Amino acid sequence: MDAKKEMLNMATLDVLTYGFALTTDQGSFGYSTNSLLRVGNHNILIDTGPSSRRPFLVKALKAKGLETDDIDIVILTHMHWDHCQNTDLFTNARVLVNPTEIDYARNPNKWDLAVAAGMADMMRNMKVDVVSEGDKIVDGVSIIETPGHTKGHMSILAEINGENVLLAGDAMPESGTVARGIPYNIFWDVEDAQESVEKMVAASNVFYPGHDRPFRVEGDEINYLEGPENIHVMDSTEGGGTASLTFTVSASRTVNVDIVQK
């Protein structure tokens, strides 16, 4: 490959909306990481996020000089609502999803409320292609199957500046997954989830997790690469009062095993 062609095919990776997840005494909430991978003439979006973050996603694309119609490939790590609710924005794109994941999402177990079954059904009207382990999406970008969090979860392995970078989704939701050896939410299978973490750690040491900032593993150390270190929480006293917040940091995170997908 000559130098000009190699330059045209060079991949760049940008986070559009950063992921995070918090647990409170009133329940848990979080937002997923949505990333833009550009390879040659391809604009590839990894996950589309929840509907509540739709304006943020559109604004982030505009900041990169792109409209929703400029995205030609959308890759969904899995079909949970917080990762896929904005997929309908990308009508020009091929939508890539694991066959096991989309089949389950179109007929989920009755009480599996995290699955975006309505979006899965709507996607029948889009250009959906199924992809599996080892499939090449474009030069330097391939699929790695990482089940456990969900039945058909998959991650994306991309060559960026000469090294393998893994866009992990919720198979590795945050940096603590590396030491723990397991994601903090498991809805399909514990053993599969553990094996998926081992597989990812063997494939890369740079991770873009589903609910955390990008990080690099160097020996026993986790080094964050970029992203916001704080969240601004807003309220008002317009109604005459407001709630205060107490922020508590613990040394470990409780793993939630709720096998609703079997």
C-alpha cells in the first residue's frame, strides 16, 4: 500500500458522548459511550445511546462536521435501551448487530425490560446486517463476540495508530472490570461474561468501555486517556425546595447477576 492510500485508510476514533453509571439509594442510572470511528470514507458509529441523550449525540456529530445522514455504518454492541434507542436517526446507515442479539431482542423474555424490543422491531425497516466473530467491517476493524452481559453481545476491535483498541460495550462497562474479571451487570451467563473479559484483555490493552472513560491497562495500573472527570447535577428552587446530594465512593462495586435472558 502506498503512503497516500495508507493515509486515506488511517483510522481515527473519537468519543461523542461519554459513558457513566451511578448507583443511588433511589435506584441506578447511567448513559452509554457512543464513539465515532472514521476509516477512509467510512463514518462508523458505535452504539447510539438512549433517547434522552439524542440532542447531545446530534450536537456532538455536528461538532465533528457530520450530520446523521453522513453515518454509513452503525454497530450496536447489544440491544439494551441505553445503547440503541437513537438508531432510527441513521436512515442511510447499514446497522450491524449480532444475529443472536437481534433474534432475542425481537422476542425477549417477558420480564427482560432492558431490551429495546420496539427498536428491534422498527429496525426491520432499516438496512440491518448480522455480523459475527471475526467478521471484518472495513480495513482494520473487526468483530469480537463477547457474550455474558447479554446473549449476543459483541465488541469491536480496531487498529488505531498501530495498536489494537477494543470498543467493549457492556462486556467491559468500566475499568474495574479488568481486576474484577467480570462486568457488574450480567443478564445472560456468568461463565460467558468471565470468558469474554479474559478474551478482551488478551486482545488489547486499550479499552473504550460502555459506561466509563477510555483507559489503558499498563501492568496492574489503569490509566485514563481522556474524558470528563466530573458530572454537573442541576436542580432548582422554583417550587420552593430542592434535594441535596451526598456522594459516596466505595472501594468496590457490587456485581448484579440477574439471569433474565435464559
